[in-house]
Amino acid sequence: MLDTRIILAGLWTSVMLTYLLGDVLRIFAGDFDSGQLTGGMPATQGMWLLIAVIMLIPIVMVVLTLTLPYPAIRWVNIAAAILIVLFNLAGLPYKGMYDNFLIIVSFVFNALTIWYAWKWVV
């Protein structure tokens, strides 16, 4: 059986790649206007910074999962997965069917992250 750290790092990598796939598909589908957020609202530098921070969460979680000591990282994984799910729920439904599908896939990955972290016993 794989170490729980490796499983969790793999799940965070999967979440990151799912978000990236959604962004790439959104570009190719033409479902966005350059420099604007959903609904045609122009984005400020502060908004782009916030988006960058949110999108970095799965990347940072891969590193933290592989480096932080056990009891702390267990709870960090659970909290981060819950926060990501809540953030994504606030944006539903999305314009494209593919986007809604990919968000559901990311919910599955986050649910698995929570489950593996919850069941993690050293």
C-alpha cells in the first residue's frame, strides 16, 4: 500500500491539473474575455493576485503534504480541501458543461483527500 502522503500529494496534483484543464478548455472554447472575470467585470491587479493565491493552494499542498509532520498535515489537508470545495461551490453553475463536469471531478478528488486524511493513522 502506498504511503498516505503520496496518495494525498497525488490527489492535490490531480486537483491542480483538473483546474488547469478547465482553464485551457475555457480559452479554446472562447468562454472568457481577456482581462475580465465572469460577468464581464474587469479584473484589478488585486483580483489577479487573489486568483493566483487560490490557484497556488493545490501546488503548495503537494509540498506541505510531503514535508510537514504527521498530525499537523492531516488537519491542513482536511481544512484546505474543505475551503477549496466551498470556494468552488460559490461559483456554481459555470457557463460550460465541461466546466461543471470538471468541478464535480475536483469535488471527488477533494472528497478523497478529506477521506484519506481523516482515516490517516500513523
